[in-house]
Amino acid sequence: MDQRDIGALLKIITDKMKAGGDADLKEKDLTFSQSTVLNYLHDRREDATQKEIENFLGVSHPAAAGIVSRLEQKGFVCSYADPEDKRNKMVGLTAKAKKITGEIQKKIRFGEQMLVHALSKEETETLRRLLLTVYENIDSYKG
């Protein structure tokens, strides 16, 4: 049995997923994080504030701003001031992004299947539930 700590295993898994995702997305001039933002916007079916993207990714404001800025430079998103609150920056998909999000989502589904292919449906749901609990533990920890 592998004796590595849970945290170490999660880091190794995350790093492998990110490396594989980045390699698959390189031909589209996207990173794993950038594709995550595109999928988030696609699934919402409406524009989002940069703050919503920041919260979804669980990253700092500068990190989210950098991802959005690079996506905008590459022509995948457009941004504008929120008409209801000019302090908010709204972000939406461009036609260029809409053309490729279906293909990216297929790759994500394939990656998800690869992660759990040796697990039963019940085991997969248990894993999902446990990982959500771990996430909530970390997210709520104030120490």
C-alpha cells in the first residue's frame, strides 16, 4: 500500500492532470486554468463578473485578472463594465471561444473518465462526496 500522505497524493494527481490538460490544450493556445474559465462561462450560459470567476477558481484577484487578461488578448473573451455597477468587470465568451468549448468539454469528460475508470459508480460518488468534504474543510479553516 502506498504510504504517501493524502495531501501529497492530491498534489501529484493535480499536477499530472494539469500537465496533461496543458499539453492537450497547447494546440489551442490555452492553459488548463484558461480552459476552466471558458467552460465556466459556457456552462453559465451568461457573462460573469471577474469576482465570480475568481471565486469559482478559488484564486486571488490578481491571478483571476491575469487569466482573464490573457484570454482577452487571445480573443477568447471580451470584458466590459457592468452596466448596473461600473465597479464590476463583466466577462463573456467570444465567437472564437464558443467554437471550441464543446471540444474542450469532451476532453474534460475523457479526463474525468480516466480518473475513475476503475471505480464503480458508487465509489465514484463516494470519492466526489469525500473530496467535497475535504474542500469544505480547507475552505472553512481559519487557523
